[in-house]
Amino acid sequence: MDSLTALAQAAFWITVGFTVAGAAIAVFPRNILYNVLGLALALSGIAGLYLFLGSFFIAMMQLLIYVGAICIAIVFAIMLSRPLHLEAPQRAVPKIAMAFTAGAVFFVALTSLAGRTNWVPAKARGSDWSIEAIGHALLTRYELVFEVISLVLLVAIIGAIVTAGFSRRSSS
């Protein structure tokens, strides 16, 4: 085995080690901030594994979407939510009923949409599954998906701000 192959294998196992260590940090500590930082480390390791597989676009999307957006949104939600040592206010029954109804309507709509969709396997359509084709499709035809992801993150951050504002008003 030459030195370049040995170096590549060492780099691979170091990346696997970071991924497993990040997953352990994401699961075992009792401090939620350590859990999120472990999740970010594990997801960064997954991006490194995508690099080893030669999927540079997927690795960058992993870093951008999961590490750069999801983990940061979780950190913002933690920072802006009310402290756990404060007593939680009672939930109003009408609000619970409205949330359940909205969730049920959303579930029924998605289920009916999935039932009416003509699902055709990719090979039957003659699709090209190269990284270049996937990247081009994601940034042209499926651009709306990226916009929806950013809107979901925005709603999560606004929800954390509203929750933090409510908890600060109720604890004062």
C-alpha cells in the first residue's frame, strides 16, 4: 500500500470517528446545547463522507442546509425559548383543538395528494441521475423546494421569538 492510499484511509477513518463522536455527543449529554453541537459535528462528518464518495454537490448541500441552517435554527430556538426551570403555563383546550384540526387537515391533504400522484420510477422516465443533472434540477425545476425550506426555517425562528416574548411577559 502506498503512502497516498494510507493517507486517504487515515483521513476516511478520522472522518468516521468525527461522525460517530458527534452522534454520541448528540445523544448522551444532558445539556441540549451540547446535543445540538454534537449533531452539527455528526452532520459535518456525513458531509465529509459524501466528499469521499465523490459527491461534492451533496456534501455542500449537507453543510449548507443541515449544518448551516437546521442546527443554527435549533440553537436560535434554544436561546430564545423560555428556561426549563420555570413552570409551564396551562394550555387552553381551544388552542389544542385548533392545532389538532389543522394537523389533521394537513395530513388528509398530503395523503390525498400522494394518492392522486402518478408515481413513475426514475428509470422508466429515462432520467439522468448525475450530480450535475441533480444540481441543475434543484436550482431550476425544484427551486421552490429551497424556498420552502427557507420559509420553514423563518417560521421556526419567528416561533422561537414569539415563544421567548411570551415567556418573558408571563414570568415578569
